[in-house]
Amino acid sequence: MIDFKKIFSSALNLHFHDHMSLDQIEALIETPKNPLHGDLAFPCFQLAKALRKNPAEIAQKAALELQGSLIHQANAVGPYLNVFFSKEAASAQILEEVLKQNRLFGTNQSGKNKTALLDYSSPNIAKPFSMGHLRSTVIGNALANLAEACGYQTVRINYIGDWGTQFGKLITAYQKWGSPSAIEKQPIQELFKLYVRFHEEENNDTELTAEARRSFKKLEDGDQEAEKLWKWFRDESLTEFQRIYKLLNISFDSYQGEAFYNDKMGNAVSALRDKGLLSDSEGAEVVYLDDGLPPCLIKKSDGATLYATRDITAALYRKTQYQFDHALYIVGQEQSVHFKQVKQVIKKLGCHWADDLFHIPFGLYLKDGQKMSTRKGKVILLEEVVLEAIKLAEINIDNKNPNLENKKEIAKAVGVGAILFHDLKNDRMNSIEFSLKDMLTFEGETGPYLQYTNARAFSILRKSSLEPASVIGLSDSASWEVLKSINSYPVKIIQSYTLHSPAILAKHLLEISKNFNKYYSKVHILENDELLPSRLALVKAVTITLSNGMKILGMEAPEKM
Ligand code: ARG
């Protein structure tokens, strides 16, 4: 069945998404009583209101805009926009556009001249890069790519957790039990061991807590020894993180972490004080908040600053530095109160742009239904999981296609693709039970399934000497399903970004792959008849859409597998 409504509303949505959602448009579409007037009709009254224009004028303009797209004929009849479809024409049109736009297919200009700032990944130094940080990293990276696909300038920030009381703990633990040579050998593991030991011993020794607090205070006051240790821990950690980002093909524009704001907090605190927002609470300084939020602690009684102090300072700095139109913080849902507090404090400072700060939360990775806790040392190391996935991909290739060129590279693409997609296809708020087995499955709804489907399409193209071209439209139902899903891909990109949901795109790529695999099993694609160039065009359109989509998700899209 042809979903005319969807095509019509998607086409309208491409032009009017700023004023009306896809659902709103779809809900308004009517079927004219007299079929001679059109297959479908869209009344322009509501849009006219939003645009403050005359409905007939809008119908006329929209008719022009839709001409030459997927719609065979569009007529403005008074305030109504009536359309006729032709399957052949529509398919030829879709194919032509996809082939022409190629790498740009799916992109749009909704974010033109706007800047989106994304704060993601942000692991804590001296701690292993755990599975817990994977979600922020891959969702953040996908959202940043989506923002770019929507025409935004992006600023990708890795807000490294390199400051806070935990460094007091670490310095104390190191001074008590640490061995420099062990740390040089395996920096993160050793530092992490110290961290875990600190928490174990702290339970029976309250003096340790006080000592750690003093160590942190020293660090904040610029004590040389403390600073030297801190810098050493930081450098070692960053080197390890870089290795992982390289493995995942992820990069950032800035690594300005919490410590970067040390010398900038004074200004933020003064601004709060000048506005009369700071109150004393048992020697500590807090900002009282509305909407049932707990007070935001700005300075402890010993003068030490907090996570919130740094986030407030960072937001103020970034607004001046980057003039962002919106900033997304891709951070677990357990920090939602924190971000509400930060946002409200900034708003109270009189910054209207506080409304442009968005916390994009996500669910946890669970182990046996429980939260994985770093403190108790219960972590799963991301790097080990990724390396395991790559190894498995290599074994798969050795079995299926032992003569493949660049085996190592492809194995990396597949292994990493499996891990990324396993995360991204889940709706972000769902918690995910950690299962290495699920992550490393290459069949079913997985990243490698997309990659294999894409590579299969590429191999069909290599088998023909003809150029793909949409000379004649396709009118069979199997191709129509593929075409329809390709057709709605650009709208899925917009939805994915505006709803901050890479899962929408991930699921849509699965849909396209399934439709294509069905098509492949039903239709003799390489049959030498007059439709061959059109069928090849369809195959090429599949490679374009899947490759573009996978790249946005952060995956590689190999042509041969
Ligand atoms: N380092 C923090 C953590 O691991 C996440 C930082 C998120 N970003 C921010 N601007 N607070 O929990």
C-alpha cells in the first residue's frame, strides 16, 4: 500500500517544520470528496495563522515548492492545497534526488547560521573509561553529527571531570599507599585501585575523609605538590582516553574540563553575590531555588567550590565564547536535579538564555538489574569490550570472506559498529542490561546487519557495468516500500535531532535495510531489461542513505565486507 499521506506530509514538513510538526500536518490532511480535485488535500488555514499570511497565498507558494518534488501535481484551490501522486513519477523523482544529493542526501538547513554546543562524554580522570560513559559518548557524538546534518555549526566539548573532592581523596590515597613505579606501568588501573581502597578504608576511618578534604583544599589553593600530582594523574588519564576515542573515531573541539574554570569561578560567584542571590547556610553559601528544587550549594563552609559552581561558570563562559543558540548536556538521568539547579541559578542571574540549556538524560547500563558502581570497583571497561567485538568481527570475516582486503580495518568498523548501534537503537531513556553477548551479536537488528546490507548493495553495483539512472520510474510494490522508507529519511533526521533521539534514525535505517533485503530476495535486480538502470538507481540510493545514516550515527560504512 502506498502511504500517500506520509509522502505528502513529509514533503510539507520539509518546508514547514519550523511552524508545524509532522503529526500536526498529517492530522490536517483530507481526502477531497471529489477525486477529480486531487488524491489528497491540505487546508492551509492553520499554517496561515502561524505564518501570518493569507491561506490562499500559502497554498500557492506551497504548490510551487512541492512541484517537482515527490508530488506529481499540486494545485492551490483557494485555501486548499490539492495533490496528485504518480508512483512511477514519484519513484523516479526520489531516486534522482537521492543520487544527485548523494553525500548531502538527508541534510537540511534548519540550523543555518546557528550554533549548537554539545557537552558529552566527559569522563573523570584517574578513573577507567567505563561502559557508563559510553552512552554519553555515542549519543552525544550522534547528536552532534545530527546537528551538523541540520546545518548547525557545532561545538563539541568534552568536559573532562578533572576537578573536585575526589582528587583530594586520590592525592591522600596516593600519599598513603601509592607507588610511583606501579602507576607509571598501569596508570589508570593503579589510580583506580587507590580510589577504591580509599572508599573501603574511609568506612572505618573518618579521619581519612577530613584529610582528603584538606588535600583538595590545598589543590584549590594552588599547593605545588598537590598540583604536580594532579597534573600527572590528568596527563596519564587523557592519554588513555585518547586511545579509546581513536578506537571509536570520536573527536572533540575542546577538552576544557572542570579545572579550566578554577580561575573563572570567582567572577561567577561575585555575580551571584551582587545580585543578592547568595545566602548563608551553616557557613556554606547557597542559592535558594523555586519549584521545589533543593538549594544549589555554591561554596562549602571551607570555601571549596562544587560541581554546580563549575557548571554555572562554564555555561557563562561558553555563552560568551561561542554565542551558542542552544547547548545540550548529554549526561545520565541521575544528574537531572543538578542540571535543573544550574539552569535556574543562571536564569536567576538574569540570563534569559538559560532556557536554551537542555539536559539530555539517558538510562543506565545495568548489571544484573543493578547500577554499576565505580566506587565499589564494579566497572566494565569499555576498551576491553570494544577490543573483544573487533576480535569477534575478525573471526567472522575469516570464516565468511577470508580473502577480503583490509581485513583489520573492516573488523574494526564492524566491531565498533556493533557496540555503537547496540546502544543507539535503544530509546535513550531506557536502561540497558549489559550483555556482552547481545552487544556482540551480528545478526538481527544490529549495526553489522546494516553494514552487511549496505555492502551487499555495493556489491550489486559493482557487478553491473551500467550506470544507475532513474530513467523510468519503478512501480512494483517491493521497490515502493524501499523508496518510501528512503523518502522519509530526511524527515527522520530532523525528528532525530529535534527530539534528541538518535534511536529514531537508527530504527529507520533498520527499516530501510529490511525493505531492501526483501526487495533483493523478490526481484531479479540485475536482469537485463529496460528497467535495469532504474533498479540500479534504487540500489545506489540504498547505499547512499544507509552510508549517510550510519556515518551520522558514528559508524563506518564499508563498501566491501
Ligand atoms: N564528569 C561527569 C561525570 O562523569 C559528567 C560531566 C557532565 N557534564 C557537565 N557539564 N556536568 O559524572
